[in-house]
Amino acid sequence: MNLGNIIKDIRKQKKLTQNEFASSCGITQTYLSQIETNSKDPKLSVLKAISEKLDVPLPILFFLSLTEDDIQENKRDAFKALNPLLKTLLYEFNIVQKI
């Protein structure tokens, strides 16, 4: 799972600095940096604040952060087939911009 990278990419798309985004989420810039580099796992309450400020539903953030390694081996073929299609739908409905 690559949640930190997804958060960072969407934050940058919205042209927000770490300082201003962290402040709006009620966390420090250092903590945000650690989240974005996947060196800290944030609490659910922090993830909710982040998703609200990014205007991206939390389940969508989780979905976008999935990697093939997160999927059970017997379901990876389905994931490989469906993942690009689902991401395209998210982009087309402007839920997120292309990452």
C-alpha cells in the first residue's frame, strides 16, 4: 500500500505546500512528511481529516494506494484487469485527477 505517495500526489495537484496542508488538517508539517514518505501510519481520525481536505473520499484514497502486493495472489489477475478501468472511472467523474 502506497497511501503516503497518493496523499502527496493529490496535495501537489491542488498546489498546497506541506505546511499549509498540514495546518489545515490540524497536524504538523513533520508528521505530514512522515505520512507522505510512508514512514508513519496515521490514525484514522487523521486520515479522515486528510481525505476531507483533499476532497477525496477515504475509501478512494485507500483504493488508489493499493499495489499488486496488497492483493491475494489468487485475485491478482482480476485486480490487474479491473484496476485501470476503475481508475479511469474515478478520473472521468472528477473524483480525482490523474495521478
